[in-house]
Amino acid sequence: MLIKQPADIHPSEITPPELYARRREFLKTAAVFGAAALLPPIMRGTVAQAADDDLKLTPYKDITAYNNFYEFGSSKSDPAENAGSLKTKPWFVAVEGHCEKPGRYTLEDFLAPHPSEERIYRLRCVEAWSMVVPWLGVPLSTILPRFQPTASAKYVEFTTLLDPAQMPGQRTRLLDWPYVEGLRMDEAMNPLTLLATGLYGKELPNQNGAPLRLVVPWKYGFKSIKSIVKIRFTETQPKTTWAISGPGEYGFYANVNPAVDHPRWSQKKERRVGDLFRRETLPFNGYAEQVAGLYTGMDLKTFF
Amino acid sequence: MTPQQPRLISRLGKPLVFIASLLPLVWLCWLIRQGQLGANPVETLSHHSGDWSLRFLLLTLAVTPLRRLTGWNRLQQFRRMLGLFTFFYVCLHFGVYLIFDQFFDLRAIIEDVAQRPYITVGFAGWLLLIPLAVTSTHTMIKRLGRNWQRLHRLVYVIGALGVLHYLWLVKADLTEPLVYAGVLAVLLGYRLWWWTRSARIARSIR
């Protein structure tokens, strides 16, 4: 059995988070100014500013203190306060359904062959706020083929841990526990889709979905299911938690779309955490170039 | 009790209630100064001002039942001030929306009011409070005569609108809005009971 040894030194131990964050900024600024040098002088400032602002990292403190994770309470501050009761070691991930190699794996085995990489993504919540998060993780598209999904595998279903002893929110009936999310196979295999294990170069804090969570940056945040214990290949579209809770309000697709309002609030604008005013929301959260093709011919108002 | 004491209460009572009613605002300002509004300060401001709007509305509606239950008629003198503080916190709440959520984007505001039921009822509640605030002066009370009370019964509608506004905006956890709804139901239910009882007594006397 191959057991991945954790690296002796975390990147975060070598570089303080503030500096660590700035190395990206440095690269980005360098790239932007490089490109800007080609533009007429009058436009340079605007380009640099726009690019810099759009992917400016949300502070670690905010990413880890402002969370929606109803398993630990319905208020944004609840997860940071209550998630200490979650035990993430040892952790097992069950792989089931239409595949040749189902099984129950330790998290280490599940992730073993794949090096993790950093991805800086915008995160847009259906409640019209957003963040920019430097995730650490493995693209789902490199993991799934290992289990050899069969031709019947049309969807992937993900399930969060069910344990009211560790997750006090599950003692209430706020949602239909355990939390379930799902993706169409081609969405799951899109190179943007990430299984995250860390942020800011450190292990995921419990309130952010430790030890393993999904990150689908072009969809509303509730699709990015946390603390995953089960991955199942299915032939039919999974019944997902928020879609069960409010079928008219939360769809299976849940692509970020300023043109399709949530029935109770507008999705045209969002407030980036740290900003006072709202900014325009981008179609597919700014990832249209990479993912719009997945939905050609689909009416996104019907499949919201 | 010396004869001066009641007068002292009535003289000090209003300033004390006034200062106490400003405490939520002072507290908010302090949080802003300390940078303690959390990751989404505007949302915190919006929630706090909304919470205090509802609390003051319920406090205002509690004055009459409390006066009748305790027989402490002096309570009545605080009702107008509490009502005006309700209006004050609702304006603060609306101001946060107007400035930070929409930045005076009139078209977006009209769209919100027309399409989103929770905003429709919240906005209606604020609009209905305006005539009540305007007619709260002694002169207006005198001028309106019996109509003043008829007009000010609108506050029952406003209470319902305020609670609905909160109920319709939460995603899944209805606990807090239901607490407000429960308190409102008790306060309005008490009035209903009082009116039917007074009507019965009036009939039996006749």
C-alpha cells in the first residue's frame, strides 16, 4: 500500500502568509504591467487596477471566519466557533456506484498519487457575496479516472459526513441531512473542478470543509460540498440538498448567472468580502471561457 | 412617597429612555471604530439596524398592554419616543440598503421593490411609518382629532409587514423571525382580547 508521507515542511511555514499572498500579487502585477506596456499610456492604469482588484486575495481571517456550513449552525460565525468538534483524522472516502474500482479508501490513499496544486478562484455565494480564495487541491479530473467509471456513470454524487455528535447542526432539521451535492460527469471532469485539501498553503480549517471539499468556481458556493465522505457515480441526476429544501430557489446546475435572479433576490451584483459597495456579477463567475461550452443549447433559465 | 417623586420620574424618565434608545447606535458606532463588524461589515450593519427596528417596533407595541396589565400609566409617556426611534432605526436600515447595497441606483431599487416580496413588504412598512412619524407632534394630534388614532392603527399593519420582511428573507433557519412573529402575535392578540372584552362589557351595561 502506498502511503503518502506529508512533506516535512509546509510552504506556509517557510513564508509568512502575508508575504506568501504577495508572491502571487508580484507575479500578477509583473504580468499585467508587461501586458500594459503594450497599451497606449492612458489605459495602463485602468488595466492594472482592474486585474489587481479582481483577484486580490480575501484575507485568511475572513475566509475562515465567515462561512456557510449549516452542519455547525446557520449563522456565518457558527462554523468557526463550533467546527472544532469535527475529527478529521482518520478520514475515509467511499467510492461507489457505476465504476470498476469501488472501495473505501483512507484519505491518504485516496489522494496519494496526485500532487496538490494551488488555484486562486473567485467564490460566489448564492447570497450575493464573494471572496477570492487560494485553494490547495487536486483537480477532480485527475482523480476520478482512477476508479474507472463505466459508461453508465452520467453524474457524480458527493456526500458530507453524517454524525450529529460531531456536527451539532445535524441535530436540527434545517436541511435534509446528510448534505448531498452532484455534478454532471463533464462538469466533474472540467479542469477547473478541484477537490481541495487546503487554503493559503495550509491544511483546510474545519469550518472550510476539512479535510476534503469540492470547489466548483463557476457555480454558487453551495455546490462546493464540504467534508466529503462519499463519492458515487450515478446514472440519474442526484437529488441535491438545497434543491430538495427549495426546489424553486436552488437548482441542480446553480451556475453563477447575473441574468437569472434568485426568486427572492437579485444576482446581478455581489459584494466582495472586504468591499463596501457591490460589483457586477460575471456570467459563470468569470469562467465563461472555460465552461460556457458545457451548456450550449441549454436554456439556463430552465436549468438554473 | 413624597409628592416630588413622581414628578422626578417623569422629568428624568424621558431623557433616560432617550439615552437608552441611542445605545444600539452607539454600540454600532463603537463596532465600526474598532473594526469589529466582521468580514461583511455592510451586512452586519444591515442586520443590526433591521433587528433594532423590529425590537423598537415591538417595544412600542408593548407599551399599551404593559400599561393596562401593570396599571402604571406613566409608561404611556414613552410610547411616542419609542415609536420615533423605530422610525429612526428603520431609516438607518433603509439607508444602508440605499447607499451600500444599491448606491442610489433607482432602477435597481424599483426592480427590487416590485419583484422581491420581502423587499416589497419591508419598503411598504417604511413608507407607512412616514405619516405616523409626521403626525406624532402635539399639534397634529390635536388637529387630527379622532382620525389620529385611526391613522395610527396602521402600526399593527406595519408590525406584520416588518415580521414578514424578516420571515421571507431567511434561507432555512426561521427561528429568529418566528420569535419576533410570536411576540407580535401576543401583543396584537392581547389587543384583540381587550377589544372584545370591552365590547362585551359595553353591551352588558347597555
